[in-house]
Amino acid sequence: MKNKIRDARLYHGMSQREIARNVGISSTAMSAIERGEHIPSAVTAILIARELRTTVERLWGEAADEVTRELYR
């Protein structure tokens, strides 16, 4: 599933490991979520979005492309 986690994570200068630790998932799971190989639970998606100071809709929804434009303005 396409997402904008990587763009948002890099914008905020965060590592996958840091987000994974703060959210309570493994680094392997975080990597798979970021690559779109695993769809997180609703709770995990919300926690990831909070860590990245955005919303689930912006990371995974139709507005995902807008996140990239917003981050690089």
C-alpha cells in the first residue's frame, strides 16, 4: 500500500528505528510498513502519524501526494 512515511520521516530527521521504538513495534515491522509490504493496524497507523506530526489520511490516503508537496514547499 502506497504511503508517504519515508518522505515525512526524512523531513523530520527521524530514523525508522526511532519511530519503531516510540510506537512500540520492531524496526523490521516499521521498515515493512514504510515499504508498503505490511499494512499496520489502525492503532499503529495512528501512532506512526502522531510521531510524524501528521494524520493517517495524509500518510496513506488520497492526500498522500499532497504531503510530499507540503513538506517540500
